[in-house]
Amino acid sequence: MAAPAMSAKVYGFSQVPHDVHLWQATGLFITLLAIGYGLAASNPIQHWGIVLIAFLAKVLGAIGMCSAVYREQVSPNVLWLLPFDDVIWWVPFAMIIRHGIQGSPKNLCTAV
């Protein structure tokens, strides 16, 4: 992450965590998702598996964030991010996944 101090403030930390590996792992995860999004953008129906991974990341990320807020590990102020960063993608990703599965039953059988 380019600005760990700013993101730590948004997440409600009183000081920036000193564990550099946390920030590096987060940056790596986001970079890998970005590469996957780029690949899937060329043909989302064909690459519905990548979209499925993105969908799971959006759903599980939102659940994890709500859980962290509930356990008072992060500030409730971060919840305003969820509709714009995660929830907005659930329906389009689900539609792409559904169309991808319906359009390629042969691919599912031959992949096994």
C-alpha cells in the first residue's frame, strides 16, 4: 500500500502498524486481483472462474470487515466503504458467473 498511515487512520488505528508484512501481503493480494480483473475484462463469460474468485473476495471481504467492526478491531467508519467497494459488484459478478456456467457445461466436464 502506498499510504499506510492514511489507510491506518481510515481503519481507526491509533498508530500505523509496524508489521510491514501485513501491508505487503495486502498489496500483493490487491495486485493479483487487479491482474485477474484485467484478464477477465477481455471476455468475462469465458473467464467466469476469475470472476468467481473476485466475487468470493468481495463477499468474504465484506463479511470479514463487518466481523472486524463487530469485534471492535476496526472503526465502524470503514463500513461506508463496503457499498462502493464490495456490494456494488455482487449482482454483476453473480450474473457473469451464472452466464459463464450456463454457457460452458462442456468445459466443466472436460476440465475434470
